[in-house]
Amino acid sequence: MKDSALKATLQAHYLWLCGRGGQQADLAGADLRGADLQDAELEKPDLAWSNLKEANLGRANLKDANLSGARLDGAYLRGADLQGANLQGANLCGVDLSGVKLEGADLRGTENL
């Protein structure tokens, strides 16, 4: 996915989360390999089967995200502080977390971990 399209999707998702129009991010199957999503507000996105290999998700809010089947190998999920990435309630069914940097990530309530 091109940076401009990703940026537009993230902006629309943020507006949706705030109740100001926009729309929920549907990034299912998207190629986000190496994408910089640090500090992204991505609560409740559909990222099923997306390629997040080596993506920077440090301090990203992925609460209640659908990450089933997503590629996360080499992804950066830790934060510079103790908050880390928020993965509370995320669906991680079929996700291989080997090699994923998870220090400080909040995994409370994740499904299928």
C-alpha cells in the first residue's frame, strides 16, 4: 500500500473513532511490510491476513484489532516507555509471534495467543 493511501486510511479511521465521519480502517490483506505505524491510532481495525513484516508498530493502539493470520515477523511492537503497543483484545489467531519484539506490549485479553 502506498504511503499516501495508508495516510488517508489512517486519517479516515481516526475520524471514525472520534465519531466525526470517516470510516473504519479495512486493511485486510494489505501489504504494509516495513510501514511506519508508530503511535498510530488503530483501535478496532481489520488487519486480517495483512503483511506487517518488519513494520514499526511501536506505541501503536491496536486494541481490539483483527490480526488473524497477519504476518508480524520482524515487526517492532515495543514502546519507548512501559506502555508499549496496545494489543488488548486483539485477535491473534494464526499469528506467528516468533521474532516479534514485544517488550512492554499490553497483551491483556488477546484472543488465541
